[in-house]
Amino acid sequence: MKMKRHTILPYLFILVFIISSVSIDYSVATSRKDLLEQFCINNQMGTGGFIDYNNGTEETITEFTSLANLFILYEIDPTLEKIDKKKAEFWFIDRLSSFTSTTSTEKSIPDAFYALEGLVFLNATANETATVNDAITKMNNFYNETSHGYNGANSPISTISDTYFANEFLYLAGSLSFTTNFTNENSTEIASFVISCWNEDDKAFAGSPEGEGNPIDSYFAIQTLIRLEKLNLFNNGEELSDFINEFYCDDPIFESHYGGYSHTRSSPTSSSLMMTYYCVSLQNTLNSSKLNNETTLNWLLSRQSPYDFGFNDVSSGLGTEISSAKLSYYAVKSILIFEESAFGDKSREIMNEELWDLSTSGWLIAAIVVGSLGLAALAGYGIYRYKNRI
């Protein structure tokens, strides 16, 4: 019996489709860092600032979203030649000028720090002496002579976070020679304010005296003491490390969260990239033996999206998880704690892993290859039968 021509076509169509799909996947294989770079580049808007996620609107631009994108891009390529640097420079200058405005009550102390840091990445501070000096003056005015902490225009009391960002701002300005150096004459008093925020019951720092202890404010407190060279005043490192460890997701049954740190304390079941950064940084600074490097690093890498290539938290919804520049910032900073050369040029560096490895397992690759060979054999047999009119 003769085989009809149309019975061969389905085999050929399927074979060509699968082989071409495999070849396309290999041809577009791109490293993690290159894909992450493109995610951040796509976030720059016409004003020069950066949004938090692809396809967002300019109304969502903040100092932090812009700094987050710029920080990542700088880690990947310090030349920043793939973005509009001039527009970005103007945008950050405008934001810092807004902070210095005497009528401004909206711009916070953290905003000023992010704006200044953005200008540093862009190497754009040399011609902005007046703007930076005005910002230094305003920052010093936020120092509270009574509490010895800092509180911004929108805060009636001094907080650990404002104190941390104010000191970081003044340190950064000092390193740029806008001030002689960072020798805060109130360093002892500021350190006393930080210590006063220690919550003895929680064994962690709170945002202000009498507040509830938490990892984020503990991070701000420890980093402030380090900046002031007063860490010797803190003697509860082991207790703080134990507190931080209570936020660690250590149950493998929660596969998508295992290895990260949570917003909730004790037996956490979900992980957050933001909390993971603050907790990992603290444990690393405290030289804690409780930091599980490999497990946490693997969890961090698993949060890079194969769809838009930024990083995101696990969503409880069923739709595609949209990546965030802010969360990507926390992810990258965490990765760099574990691997300082993660964004290096060598192929073995973890952020040089290719897309194929990112989105597809080895077993799936093997199945596709075996399936392709099987279809090729089947199609060949069909063609043989047709030619020989079996």
C-alpha cells in the first residue's frame, strides 16, 4: 500500500518546529547579568529617572527606584554607557535641589542620600558644589539637640532610620571633599541615641526608644555605630544574631521560600528579598555562624525572573510575577555579600550563568533532545516507506 504524501507532512512540521525552537533557545542564550542590565535599562524614562518595573509610568519614579536601577547598572558596567547619563544627572540634581529648598517638606532624609549617591555613580558632583553644600547645611539642621538623633521634616521624633541616612549622607559628602572629612562632633551623643533604641525584651534595635525591635532598624543601628566608629559600645551581638535567625525560612517544605528571610518572626513560611538583605548583612557583620551561605544564595538566584529578568518575591497569585528594581537592588546587594566578584567578567562568576540554565533544567533539555531524535527517526522512516512505496 502506498503512503500518501500528506501523512509525512505532520512529522516534518513537528520535527522542524522542535529543532528550530531548541536552536533559537541556544542562539539567544544570554547571561544573568546582561538580562538584568536590560531590565534596568528599560526602566529609564524620558525625564532621566528610573521606574520600579518595566511598563510603569513616570509618576512612580522616586529617588530610591532611580538609585536602585543605577546601582545595579553600575555594578554591571561602571561606564554606564547604555543609558542617558546626562538626563539621569539632571534628574538627580533636581531631586537634591528639591531637598535643599526651604519650602520643601516632602523630601525626606533618605531621598537626599539616594540623590547624592546617584550623582556619585554618575560622576556628576564636581560641578554641583553649591547644591551639595546647601544639602549638607539642611541635613545638619535636622540634628536634634535633645535626643541627639536626626528627624526629618515629616518626623516629630528622632528615628534610627533618619539618623542612619543622615550620617551616611554626611559621610558620602565628606568623602567627596565637600566637607573636610566625616568627623561628626556629635558622634558620641549620636551613638548614645542609637544604643538607647535597644529593646532588651526583643534583643534587637527599635526605630526609636521604647519601640519594638526589628531587623531593619537593627541594621540601621549597627551600620550607624560602625560609621561613627562606636561599635565597641554594643555588646549584644550574639543575642541580636539569635533574634535575626528567627526570621530565617529553614523548612524545606516551603520550597519557594527556603533559604530566605521573612517579615514574620518564629517559624516563618515566606521569604522577602528586602528582609533577606537586611538579615544577611547583619549576620555577616556580626560574623554569625548561623548564616547559611549556599542555601540563601541559591534562593536569591532562584528569584531572578525568566520573563522580565529582574528579581521578585514569590507571589501568592497565579499570574506572571512582575520584577521590581527595588527588590532587584536588595537581591544584588545580598548576592555581593556572598560573592564579591559575582558580576565579574570570568565565565565562572555566578551572574554570567546563561538564560538556558536559568529557565530550563538539564532533564528538560535531555527530554527535548531525545524527543527530537525520536521524531527525526520517525520522519526518516516515514520518508523511506513513501519512497519505496511499501
